[in-house]
Amino acid sequence: MSESRRGPVGAMQAAIRGWVLGVFPRGQSGIEYETPAGDAGLFGPDTVTWRVHADFPGMLSGGLCALLLQALHPRALAGVWDHSDFRTDLVGRLRRTTAFVAGTTYAGTEQAHQLITRVAAIHTRVRGTTADGVGYSADDPALLTWVHVSEAYAFLQGFRAYAGMPGPAGFDDRYYDESRCVAEALGARDVPASSAAVDAYFERVRPELRFDARSREVLAVLRRVRLPVPGATFSREVFLGAGAALLPPWAEALLEVTPLQRARHRACARLLRTTAPLFRAALPDGIAPRACRRVGVAPERLRHWDGVDLGR
């Protein structure tokens, strides 16, 4: 359909769809979301996790927020620094992380466990020494817990900020309780299972965090990443800013966020909040809807809370 016939809103949705599929092309992960029929996977349609992870703006901005948080942990960052091609292929790294989160959330049970096994095997080979001479290994339960908590926190904040779907009392606790199963399957231990436990966890781990030369380099790579889509610079700035707007105050302080930067981040957040409904309309056939079809429920079910068990 021509742009004149579908109207400005339809044209924007088409442009957004092209942008999303340009950054995250389909078919590259090898994950099948529409079979086996009836297999709810590790979570299923009545979970908070399926709802939180279905929101593209919240997940992408949340993922970028998680990267900012993870850049503050010297041992976790050392693994990325020594064993990753993030400097030359940050987009590829984002795609692989996205595929893992999507697959463990929405694929069938067997595929989800295969993904976990594959990543756990990779972790056994990622080990070394930080710039300060401290040993690290990616399969260290403490580091696995840090990576999971920083991601879960950021995804939840992204959902709160951009999904336009206020949650009932206790949904955040339920999300943390549900989502920790993947981290525990990878080897994480003592994973916090509520908002209060996550706050206490961050309080405990903060003395280990710092903003050093390596952290600055990772942020510099993020700020100059070239997305393979039209409007790459503008869209990168919007999502990075909207992700940074999700940071807790203590992380903003560690990252030396200035008042001017904070104002810019808040402006990006407002813009993303305004355009988020267009992302949802542009992706009616995304991963979450395909998983819904596999288990025989309407994708619209993920836009309300009916039937979700919030008990602990």
C-alpha cells in the first residue's frame, strides 16, 4: 500500500517495523516459536514474564540500561572486555543476547533448555584476570546473579516506563520470582525474588562497583554504535537516552551523569513513551504473538492481567 493510502500513522508504523526488523532480522537465531503445539515453555501465557518481555520498547531500552549497569562491575566487565567482540560487533552481541532472552522466555521447553545448556558451556571458557589482578570466571554464581539482577531490574523498569500497562500490586515481585529460574539454571545462586530483595542486593553489591577506564570505553562504544537502519544516529540516541533514564539514582551518580545529560535522558524517555504504541501496532506478528498461537491463546491476552497468578 502506498504511503498516501495508508496515512501518516500507517507510514510511521511501516517505518518502525522496517527499523526493528533491520536491527533484529528474523530467522537468524534458529529458534522456532510456533512448535511444538501446546508447549508453554518455561513460563507460559499466564505469567508476568510473558507480559514484561513482550514489550519491545521496554525491553530494548531496558537492555541498554542493563548494559550501563553491568559496565560498573569490574569482574563482569572483564569477561566482556577479554572475550567479546563488543568493540567491532556490538550489534551482533545485542542480537545474541536478545535471542537468548526471547528463546528462554517464549520457545518451547526443550529449545529453552538447549539455549541454557549452550550458554552455560560458553561460560566455562570465559575466565581470566581483571586489570587489578583479580580472577574471574563467567560461571561464577555471584557474577551470574549480578548479570541476571541487573537485567531483570532494567527490563522491569522499561516495562513500567514504556509499556503503557500499569501492573497490579505485587506484579513486580512475581516477575522477579518467575524470571530467576533461568539464572538459576545457568548456575546463579541466592537470586533475589522480590523488589525488596533486589533493592537489598544492590545495596550489598554497590561497594564492588566502580566507574573506571574500561567502563568509559564500553560507554563510548555504545554511544557510537552504528545501527544498520535508516535514522541510525537519532534512534540510537533515543533508545540510549530512554535506557539511561531507567537507571537508579545511585547508578547515575556512579556513572557521573550530569544534570544536562539527565534532562536529555528524560526527554528521550518522553519521546519513547509517546511512540511506544506505534511499536506495538507495527509488530503484531512478533515473537510473543507467535508463542501465543503455539499455546492457543490470543496475543491480546498479554495486554491485560486477567488470569495471571500473582501468588508467591
